[in-house]
Amino acid sequence: MAIRTFQAVDMSTIYDVCLNTYGNLDYLVKLMVDNGHPGVNEYPAAGQVFSYDNELVYGLAEQKNNTIKYATGQ
């Protein structure tokens, strides 16, 4: 397991954080459980740090190396 971290940006949702880390929503529940996130209706705080398993990253998320951050917000 290769753990990396990601900082949420203002107006991001947990879905955005999952797309930024894993590249798809397959590991949404894992991301929330691993980071103690209370649920999909709770917005991450700007700058909140999320840990994720880099070995599970799918596709472009790994290639872009987190230079573009999704933040769809409200």
C-alpha cells in the first residue's frame, strides 16, 4: 500500500475528492471510511487532508499528478 495525501479545495465535495484521488468513484466508501468522513452530504473543509492508497488510482488522476483539482461545490 502506497499512501498519499490530497488537500481538498474550497467548494469541493467528497465526490470531487474521490475523483481527484482515485480517478473514479469506485473507492468513495473506502475514502470516507479511511478518513472518517461523515457522509456524502458533508462538504470537506478547504485544506482538509485526505489519505488514499495510490496503488488503487485509476487512469488520468495518476497521470495528471493532482495538478488540476475538481471542485463542483454547491
